[in-house]
Amino acid sequence: MSESYSEDNALLEQLRSGDQNAWRNLYEEVRSPFRLYFIRYGTAPEVATEMFQEAMVILNRNIRTGKLQAPLKSALRTYIIGIGRVLLMRKGTDTQQWEGEIPEIPILPEVEDQQERKAKAQLARQLLDRLGSPCRELLELFYLKNYVMEAIARELDLPSPGAARRRKHDCLRKMRELMTA
Amino acid sequence: MDAENWTTEQIEAYLRQALPAPEQAKLKADLEQDEQLRAEVAAYQRVLEGLDALQEENFRAQLDSWSAETATNDQTALIAWYLEGQLKPEGQQMMEARMAADPAFWEEVMAYQQLIGGMEAAQDEDFRSKLEEWEAGMAQQANSGKALKVVSRRPMWQYAAAAVGALLIAFSTFSLYLKANYSGPALSRVYYESPISERTMGGENAESTPLQERMDFAHRQLIGKEYNAAFMAFDSLMREIPRSNLDDFNKTLLLEQAGWNRLLAATAMDNPPIDLIAEARRIRTTPGHEYAGKAEQLLNDLESRWYRWAN
């Protein structure tokens, strides 16, 4: 494994733990090379920027759901450009002749539209608002900010990561009960 | 095992495909048998999907705010990539079409080109000697009392202003004649020649096709009097051709053609971005240049008083 991949593997763990600085740094580092890669072959600058935003969302989703895990087979930057290429191919652009060893990233087709996603987010927001403050805070840390259990235990002054894990499932159950209450 | 026996933790792990395989299979089998369990798992699925959607919504909002902060230099980066020749032919064409459609963008590109060109020239040893040459020329002019040739025209303008109607009409007619024959666009038209593509491009090299398409595009702009766009198109070809894999013969032919037509486009522009006389001289003095003879004639016209009056 090359040195750069080891660095990227370490970065992947930071991203997985929801480290906002790591996400921000990655965003700033990759944005310009990503745009250049696509604009170079005639993609409109606005489209390249939109694609970059979407590629970052997909990266975030793949890390969160465990689809992308260490050890990485390519640098993260290459992976993000690979997502962009798949997005562009779905719009009907042939990118086969383009230079660079960019991996084919399997991306599930979008099965839900924006409205559907908004409705789901709205439901979760309403349920969180109805939960008591301690549970809401814990679930937000875990699901929205991607905190690991150790960090949640520290943040909420719980005795151990195990206690945080148990509390999290209690809270999730309460949230589920509110759905039918 | 029924709904009571599966914990929230296990149900969540099942939905995330994170249960150990035997447990995953067991829960799946229970789901087929137990309607209550199915309803329970479906409810958790809605909760988790909602939380995921909310996380994604927050992340998108975060990306938007980062984008707003970092997008300020997007246009500068875009222009720099173009001017530095980092774009492939498809990218160059996209930029040229954008410049042709948006005069403000074109002006921005031109401004950066002058800036970059100026910085490059500042590093150039020749530029220093040119400055010295200009300085010497200006000192000589000042000494001989002929600072600006326009001074010699003043009596004629004063005379024209005071002249009777017949003289005014004669002057107007003369002025129209000059515009029709010596204005920048008129000279550009007079000296323009359609390219002979079979002669200028080899048929075997795959790289010649996109270059030929861009050359055709540039010619169309020039013929269509889109001088700014034509200038940029020929200018970018002049940067691209030396990096192509064409053989030296075709490279030289194409470069000469692009250089000559870039000069014609610049001649027709209100504010030429290059020094017309210097460029015409460069072409005239380049050994074996296909347009050397025409450049000499154009140079004579550009240096004539008729051209100065018409422009």
C-alpha cells in the first residue's frame, strides 16, 4: 500500500467520525482539481461545481453506511472524481477516453426524489423535537454529527462508551414509540 | 423468536446489514413468519431513514456554505486554466463559445491575458531591450520636435471646420472612402483568405480532427465578424498547436495560419489586444512564413496615414 493511501486511510477514519475540520479540508483540497478534471473535457463550470457537491454527498453517504472502508484501493481524491465520472456518464457523457486511472465507483441509482428525502428528514426532525432534551442531544450527536461512542460519553458525561451505547438504543426506541403515540 | 426478542440494537444492525450472517438470516426468517415483527422493523426503518435524510440535509447545507466561501475564485481559476493551456480541445471550445456569448466574460479573459502576458514579458530579457529602444525613439522624437504626428493634422481639422459646405461634403466623402478601404474591419476583409483544409491538415493523424474543427470554428467567427471570439479562438490554437502530436510540417502550417488570422481578427477589433505592427513585422520577418508577403502589404497599410485617419 502506498504512503498516500495510508494517509487517506487515516483521513477516512477522521471523516467517518464526523470530524468537521477533516471534511472541510478535504472539500477545499479536492474542489479545484475536481472542477479542473471535468472542465478540461468541456463540462460547463456550473455543472462541474454541482457535480462536486453531489459527489461529496455520495462520499459522505458511502462512508456513513460503511460502503467505503479501509484499506482504500485508490486515493480519496481519485475516488471522488470517480463518483463524478459516474454521475456524468449517467447524464449521457462518454468519459471512456478520458485520461487518468479513475476507478469505476458503484453508485446506486437514486431511488427517491428530493421531495421524498425532505419528507423523511421532516419526520425525523419532528420526532427529535418531541423527544426530551438528553435523548435528542445523544441521537443528534450519533446520527447527525457522526460522533463515536467514546466521544458521546465524554460529551454527555456518561460513565462509559457502553453506557452511551445502551442509552442510544433506549432513545432510539423512544423515538420509534413516538411514531405510533 | 418473535418481535419481543429482537432488541433495538439488533434491528438497527439488521437494517444496516451489520448483523453477523447467522443472526441476519435468522431475523430475516422471523420476518417472514411474524407480522408484528415486520411492522416493528418497518417502523425502525422509517426512523433510521429519517435520521439519515436529516444528516444528509445538514451535510448539504454545510457544503453550500463552504461552496459560497470558496467560489469567489472560481472564475479566476477557470480563466487561468484556459490561458495556461490546461484545458483539452473540448474545454477550450466550451470556453470560446462562452466568450463569444458573453462579452463581459470575454473582457475578463482579455484582462487576465494582458495581465499574464505582461508578467511574462516583464521577465523577458527582450522586453527590457525593447523598452530601451522605445525610450531612445521617444527621446529622438522629442529632440526633432515631432512628438506626435496628430499635431500636423490639426490645421486640416480647423480648416475643415471653417470650410464651406462643398468642402465639408468632399471631406465626408473622403472619410467614408477611408473607412471603407482602410478601417480595421475593411483591411481584415481585404487580407482574409479561406483556408484550404486539405493543404493544411494531414488526414492520418487523429489529433488533427479536433484541431481542424477548432480552426473551422475560428474561421467562422472571423467571417461572421465576431472578431473578439475569432481572436480568442486563433489565440488559443496558437497555444495548443505546439503541444499537439502533429508532425513539424503540419504544426508550422497551422501555426502560421492561426497567427495570420489572429492578426486579421485583432486588426478588425476596436481595441486590439496585441501590437498589430509588431505582429505584422514578426510574420513578415519569419523565414519561409506562408503569409510573409501579405504581412508586408498589411504592414504598409497599417503604417499609412490613411489607416490612421480611418481609425
